[in-house]
Amino acid sequence: MKGFFVALVIALLFVLALLLGSRNEQLVTINYFVAQGEFRLPVVLASVFFAGFLLCWCFAVYHIGKLKYALSRANRKLQKLEPQAAAKPAPLVSSGEVKS
């Protein structure tokens, strides 16, 4: 739920930036490898911001998924080992005794 609100705030800030930047009619030239194009500055800034946001979101989803998979694998191992540990009583060692 917290992530939803954060994404909503970011989206609202993005829309606000577009509204404020839409008054700027300056044209910028973007050179590609084989061509070039002229675009309005707010459109360029919005598309670069959105592309960066999506790229970062993809990396975050990948790493969160990897961590969740590792956690579920560790939980499965733990559940498999718990019955074995409960079946074997732990050896009792008195406080003065030293094991060698």
C-alpha cells in the first residue's frame, strides 16, 4: 500500500511538471545515430524522465524478486530442517564442563 502512495505522488509530481513545462515552447534538436529531430523541450524532458523511471523500476522489481525467491528458498529449507531438529534433543552440557 505504501508503494502505491509513493507511485501516486511521483505520478502527480510528473503531471505537475508537465503542466508547468508546457508553457515553454523552446525547440531542441536531438541527434540520433542516423537522423535528427526537433522536439519541444517539455516533451523531451518528460520522455527522458519517464524512461529513467521505468528503467529504475525494472531494476528494482528484478532485485526484489531475486530477494523474495532467496527468502522463500531459505524458508523451505528451514521448514524441512525444523522437524529433524525437534526429533533430536540437544545435548546437555553443564556450565563447568568443557568439550574438546
